[in-house]
Amino acid sequence: MQKQDTNIVFKDYSPNQLMLLPPSLEELIPAHHPARTVNSVMDQIDLSSVYAYYWQNGASSYHPRMLLKILVYGYLENCFSSRKLEKATRENIVYMWLSGMQRPDHHTINRFRSERLKQVIRDIFSKVVLLLHQEGLLDIKEVYTDGTKIEANANRYTFVWGKAIKKNKERISKQLQELWEYAGSVAAQELGAQEPDFINPSPEKVSQTVDKINQALEGKSVDKKVKQKLNYARKNWPAKLEEYAQKEQILAGRNSYSKTDPDATFMRMKEDHMKNGQLKPAYNLQLSTHGQFVVNYSLHPNPTDTLTLKPHLEKYCQLYGFYPSNCTADAGYGSEENYCFLEENQIEAFVKYNYFHKELQQESKAKKVYGLLDNLHYDPQNDRYICPMGQPMEKSGKSTGKTSTGFVQHYSHYQAKNCSGCPLATACHPGEGNKVIKVNTRLQQQKAQAKERLTSDLGIQKRKQRATDVEPVFGHFKYNKGRSRFMLRGTEKVAVETGLLAIAHNLAKKAG
């Protein structure tokens, strides 16, 4: 048996010792703890918009300010589960201090988050941003915008594809027409001369057509396979078309959706170690920041960033009553529609366009590639282009086109007179006939203005700032301790989570 050293001195340990004056929770929270920032900011926010969603009669409710503090601090500490937050209010002194020793259960916390906050979270977020702006921590008029895809809390294998629905409807239309043509060859007199419209038929029209075919073939010698096909069509096709119509209504112009979260669209993700771009149900999250503070956020169902800038900035205007004075974004946002929108709302655009960097590299080369439009000289006086060999390309016509959003684009066509025997034909115009170019004049002018801004000293500074301002913020929304998907489902509820994450990020940034 080891001999005990009697000279060892231990601190007094009496866990069951009662205290005459027990310490308060306030004394146990360090002076610069992030919870104090959350508590201070939330106490200054006007929550009258939240009170409108409470009944005046009935039993008393937990105060929304207390529940909001718990949620914001929980998201700041990467604690998103309502059950874990309930446990924390019973065991963690920081949560106990924020809750004032009250213990809301997980149903109360989750109901407050998913139901009461969904209409007011953006209002609360904007008030937090304005408060930080008043303290001089950020500038809401100078923003840097970028987007990322966040995986939805949905089954990635229960999907509905818009192209598959379109293909199935076309197949039904084609087979219905084939049945009609067969019936016409067997019983033309009974069928009649009036042929129905087989393009995108309604369920009622399919039922009527199949019944008419059956009546015409009654008593005739009909192929057994045709009878089976007619019987199958009568039982299944109308119901299938109704199902397809309901799915198309949910799609609302998208290419896909998840059955477990119909608001989520399948997008190509690059978050696995192979970076091979897996298709997963997701939301396109757009953020505008300044000084790594989030000043605006929005969720979109479309995977491309080109279509998100306009609605994203419109939400900014709804929050603050005005548009930012300037906006910096990468090449994913450089479109004619976006440039027009920025110009109409007097937003100075530092927005790249496709091939911006390629054009800069091309300009630095001594030997240029003659396939680019910028290598053709434009004669504004005669409204024509001059090809690399000096041949004029006269204007030959005009055309218009529409984007998926309905934005109208105008094009001018220019054609060379004689390209045969040209030594530059293989590089300039590898196809047959004379070279024809299709020019969007307005877009070319917008690109020239964007290029002038982006290559200026201020533009170079903003391009560098964008990479260090907005991109690091996305980590808080995607990879917090393995969290790669939202807790809730549906656009409105996911927007609540996004707002809470944005508030928590801003307060964590403020707390340092």
C-alpha cells in the first residue's frame, strides 16, 4: 500500500455546502462574453412586429425577446436543435442567464422559430443591421454580393423532374394520336372526320377521345394489343395527366423539386471531397455584405446567379427603403437585364461579365484570336464592322429575343460580302458562306462601361475586397461542425433559419 504524503494541501471541496449569499448568474458571465452582446442588442430591438402574432386573451406566453435571445445565441454557438436548446436552458449558465431562469420546452422554441418568426424575421434582421450601422461598424450603401447553394433538409432520392413530365405528356399525346389513326383506318365512317387536338390534351379531352375511339371500334375486328392499350389509356391516362398538372404547378417553371421539400430545387453541389458536382435538393442563398457583416440575404429556387441579383436587391430596398449606392459582384451576375436594372436604380455597378478575364488576357497577347467580336473594328458613322482583312460587314437585319424572365433583347445582324479565299477564314469563320455576326449593341456598351469601371483603381480595389468580404461569410451558413443542411423545410421556414444565422453572424462579428 502506497504511503500518503501528509504534506499535500488540497483546496477545500464541499459540494453540499450551503451558501448564505449564493452568487448570481450575472457574476458568472465574463464581461466580454458574446452572450452579453446578444443580450444588449436584442434588448434594443423593437419587437412590436412580433407581438402582433400573439393572442391578447388566454394563458400567458413566454416573452418573444427571451426566446429570440436563446435562438440567436444558440445559432451563434452552432446549437440548432430545439431539444438541445431546451436542455441548455436547464444546464448551461449562459442560457439560464439569457432566459432569466425560465425553461421553455422544445415545442415552444420550435413553434416560435417556425411559425411566429417567419413573417417578421427580416424586419428583426434589418433593425439589427441598422443598429450596427449607427454604431459605425458597417456601411449599408456599399455592398458586395455573392451566392452559394445550401443543401435542403430533404430526401435527395425522392425527386420530380420537369423534363420527365414533359416527355411523358408528349408520349401520351403521341400514343393517343396513333390510336386515333388506327381507329380511322378501321372505322373511318363511325369515327368522323373531325380530328381532335393531340397537343397537350386535358384529362377530360383524353377521356372523351378514348371513349369515342371505343365506340367507333365497337363490333369491329380489332387487334388485341390495341384493345389492351385503349383499356389502359381509359383507366390511367386521365389520372396521370391530372398528376402531371399538379406537379407542374409545384414546379412553377423550375426544372425539379424534392417530394419531401417541394420548395427545394435539385442543384449541382460541389461540397464533397471529389468536387464532382452532385445533384442535391438545395436553395440558392444570396448574401450582400460589408466588412464581413451581412446586410441582406435572400433565398432563390433557381440554381443560376444571373436571375437572382434583381430580386435580391429588391428585397434590400424593401428592408431599408432605398437601393445601395454601389454593388460589386462576380461574372455570374453580368447580364444585360442586370446591368439595365442597376442603371435604372442608380446603382454603380462593379459587376463582371462572362469572358472578362479572358478579354484581359487576350489584350495582353501580341497575337490575337480573330474570332472575338472585340477584334472587329466598328465604324459608327456607317453602322458597320470591318473584318481583320479590311472587308466591310454591312448591316443585314435585326431580330429580338426573350430571356426566361421575359426580358427583351435586341440584336443587329452584320454580314461580310466575300469570305471565299480569305487566309484568316479558318480562325475567323470556319463555317461555309460569308461571315455573319449577331450583335447586341446595348449589351456591348454596358460591357464596355463595366470594363472601364472594373479596370480602374477603384474597380481593382473592389474586386480584391469582394473576395475577402463576402466569401468567408458563407462558412457560417454551410459547414458549422458538420452542419451542411437546414433544420426546417419550406422556403418561409428556411428563410427564418437564414435570418437567425445572419443575425448570429453579425453579433458574433460585433463581439469579436
